[in-house]
Amino acid sequence: MAEGGAGASLPTGGLGPFGPSVRPPLQDELAERDQPAVWDELPARRDLETLLSGLPKAQQQAIALIKLEGLSGTEASRRTGVSASALKVQVHRGLKRLAELVRKT
């Protein structure tokens, strides 16, 4: 058949003759009510940044790399040029200070 003629097939990609087709959710998709809302994550991030801002820069950096980004001590050391053992000390001291700050609030 000629393209665009009466017998031409509809384009693929979920479009029906009247616009986007409505499909039921897949079994492994989360229901909308079960998905975390972005606005719920923002206050937590703001609170964490506020707490971290009360720490010395070295402790902030060590906690961010090792605890938040999940880098190993060796990876964080390569990235910063600070020894892995010094980073561990900074993380320990920073977490101890954060615990004190949280208890005060």
C-alpha cells in the first residue's frame, strides 16, 4: 500500500488513532501513592546541609565522600589527596559532632 493512504498502518510507539493510548500499569511499577515525593526529599537534604555546615570543611568533605557518595577510604583519598586514615578520623569526628548537634535540637 502507498504511504499515508487509507490502508497505511498507524505509527507505533503507543499512539492510537485518537492520541496516546492508555495502558494499565505494569506489575512491577510502584503505585503513585507508594513513590516518594520530591518535595519530601528536599527538606531532608536542606536539614542535612544545615547540619553539615556546622562542621569544619575537612569533616564535611570526608562525610560527603565516604558516607553520602559511598566511596571507599581509598577512593576518597585518591580524589582528595588526603590519606585514607586521615579521612576516617575526619568522618569519625564529624559524625560525633553531628550527633551532638542533633541532640541539642
